[in-house]
Amino acid sequence: MPSGPMPRTSPQRRPAKPKPEIQKGEISSIGQIFVNAFGLYKRRILYVLAVTILGYLFTALILAGIGIGGFYAFALDMPKLQQFFTSDLQKIFADPSLLMTHPLALPLLGLGLVLLTVAFLLICWIYTASLAATIDEHHGIIESLCTGWKYLFPMIWIGSLGFGIIMTASIFFVLPAIILMLSMSFAFYVMIDEDRTGLDALMASRLYVRGHWWNTFFKVLVVLLLVTVLSIPFSLLPLFVHFPGQQIVIQVLSYFISVFFIFYIVAVYRDLKQAAGRIDPDSCSRCLWMPMALFGIILPLLGLIGALLVAGPKLPGELQNIRERILQQVQQEAQRQGVNIPLPPTEPRTGTVSPQVQVLPSVDGFIIWRDPAGDTRNPLLDIKEVSAIGQEDALQLTVTLAKPLADYFGAANRESFDALISFYFDTDMNPTTGDVLPDAAERGGYDLELDILLSSPNEIGQAFSSLYAISPQQRQSLEPLQDENLSIIDNSVRIRVPYSRLNAAAGSTIRACFRETNRQEGSGLATDQTIPLQ
């Protein structure tokens, strides 16, 4: 044996154990899905972010260009727009028939529809381009944006077919709809990855999920819960910390968290695809799925037509009642904030004849309007007589109801305000100045509007007023009448309007009329009468 130290030999390393390849029909674990999704996230997040930012910048420019183009095409200016949105829009809401005659209503409505349509298409384009940047790792920013345009309308078509199938399935309870919703949820990814469109993309998604529905459901549920839990701290952050640009930081961080969901779904899709192997969407029965899709698309329209047929002639009245309740809620909220907002006049009911209001001859300037009883929606607010006389430096108005007001206050909601009557005054006796009535365009020249409302706060019945200076250009709220100028006695409401509030003086005359707000038939608008101010 040789003498001396033995030479040191390095131990031989065992070759690394190769990872088993996933064979067809096998599904990766949820942990592996998260690893794949996070790797894809690190590689493609900046591309997706750039595509999203550029897409929204382009969208903003397009919408701004359409808006400015429409502004100049219709020769609009700021005073006209301000008048439309502050005054004219309220009149159109009170009388929708004015929509066809107002010079700005139809142009602005058309421009709004164009903007909404273009905005919808551009948002769909941004979403499709973001999917392209996520799925195809060979795509750059510009290629992803171009791919978004390529698949814009195919994506809308796939979404429409999927919506129709799910709507039809929902007829057979909720569970079939949920099953199909998850089975076909990868159709957009199939569209971009495999260039399949229409029913082919939906059927391919369904074939990929087939046999792995519960596994896929569990994986999607876990990531949804995770994204929700991670988003909660950002929602609570403003309660504890405040710093400049806080909302921007929160939105950016929330975006990076929520967009991970897309990368995760892409990883799930790729896993399902490799596990399924080769598929043939043509093997699915198109004679079943296409009729389901088309039926589901027209199902909402059929439901609307059915509702119209069932509701019949009652529908206009129900819509009007809904409109009035909404207006009352708006008015109640405004009253709580100390702002007086009048209820617009009640729309005339179609197919009815307005009752004639009898006017008795004037006796020493005393004007009386007589109105037939039983013509209101609320019998407790049925006006039977209105009188007016100018004396003692004030216009004295008396509104007499058919029933005692105590009956109304006993049944009324403590927090509600009900409009009783609206008076219109032409204080300068000039029909060419002032405003016209919404449903009586031939009657103009009114300068002031006085609305009387009833309420019972603290279980005490009270009358409230809202006074407005009205003109074709604006509707200006004025200081309401003082409480001592409004009183309730038995079945009458007495209103005292000082001449100073009418911009009139003793010895002059004014023209006046009124509208019974709760009139069920007709417009509730009385004839004009000239009132001498003594």
C-alpha cells in the first residue's frame, strides 16, 4: 500500500429528481396555481398597466372630442346649457311632452346616447386589450391594443351569447345558471388564446371545465376571498391615517391587488387546457345551445312586453305615482337641509277631460274659483273653492277643502310634505315677459310662483310656502312667506301675500291662476283672473 495521506475526493452529488410532468387529465394543486399566477404577474403586470393607462387616456380624448364636437355642432353655449340644466330640465321632468319641442332636449339626448355607446365600446376594448397583454406573453403594448380592437366585437358577441344561455338556464332555478356561468367563464381567454369566437369559445370553455367543476369552483372562490380580505385594510385606512394623495395611493394599491385575480384566472385556464388535451367544440350540440342563447337574449324584451300587456292602461298612472313619490322624497330631503324645492305640477292624465272650474262674478274685487269635488287622487286634499282679494296691503288667498284638514293631518306621514296648490302671478300685467306654464304654452307672462305644501311635524299640522321668481332663463328661489302669513282654520288654508312680495302697490292689478296639484283628471289648471289690489 502506498504511504502518505490519501487523496481527498469530493462526494458525488445525486442528480436532482425530475419533477413529474402533469399528464392529461391531471390538475395542478392550488399552491402550484398561485406560483404560476405570481410568476406571470411579475412578468406581465407592467404591460397590463401600460395598456390600461394608454387605453383610458385614449378613451378620455375620444369622449372629449365627441363632446366638444357636439357642443359646436349644435351651437351650444354656457348660458343655454346652464338654463337647460337648472330650469328647463325641471319643466321637462314635470311635462315630458316638452322633450319633443325643446330646442336642446333632443340634441343633448342624442349626444348623451352617442357618448354612452362610445364609452361602452372603449371600455370593452380596454378590457380585451388587457386580457391580450395577460394571456399572450409575446405581445407588446401596441400589439395588445391592436388585438383588443381585433376581438372587440367578437368579445361582445360571446358575452351576449353567454348571457343568453345563463338567462335561459336561470328559468330552471339558480343552480343550473351557476354551473353554466362557471363552465363558460373562460370563453374570453379561449377567444384570445385559440382564436375561437362565438359559440365555439363558450363550448371550448365548457369542455375544459368538464370533470373539474368543483376543483375550479374552489380555486376561484379562494382567490376571491383572498382579494377581498387584502382589500379590506385599504378601505379602513382613511379611518386611521390621513395624508396628501391618500385616495390615489389607495386606488393604485387596490388596482395591483385586484388585477392579480386576472392573472390567477389565466393560470387556472392554462392548467385546465393542458389537462383536457385536445378538444372538439363542434362535438357539442349547437341545436341546443344556440336557441338557448338567442332565447335568453330576447327574454328581457319578452318580459318587458309581458309587463306592458299585464299592466295595460294602469301603467301610465303607476309610473306617474312613482315619479311623484321620488319627487316627494327629494323635497323632504331638501326641507331637512333648509332648502325649499317645489313639486312640479302633476302631469295631465291621458284619455281624460279636464273638469271646468266655475268662476263667480267679482264683487268688489273678490274673486272665487269653484272646483267640483271628488276629482283628486287623495280625497283628503280635494279643493272645492279658492278665493282671492287684494286689501290691507296684501293679497288674501283662501283655499277651502272638501274635508277638514284635521282628517288629512291625522292620516299623513309625519315626515312627508304634500303639495296642495300652486299659484301663478303676472305682476306687471305684461304677457310677453315672465314664463309660460309647462302644459299650457299659450299662457305666458307669469313672474311669480307660490307653492303651498302641508306637513304635520311634531303632530301639529302646518302649511309651508315656496316662492319663486320665474322667467324663461331661470327659476330663482325667493325667501318664503313668514309663518304668520299662513294659517289653517278647519278646512281652509289662508295665505297672506304682502304687496311688497308681489312687487306691486295698492291701486294696481295683477293676473293670477292656480293649479290643484292632486287633480286626478286634467291638468288642474284654473283660468286666469284679474285681481285689483285695493
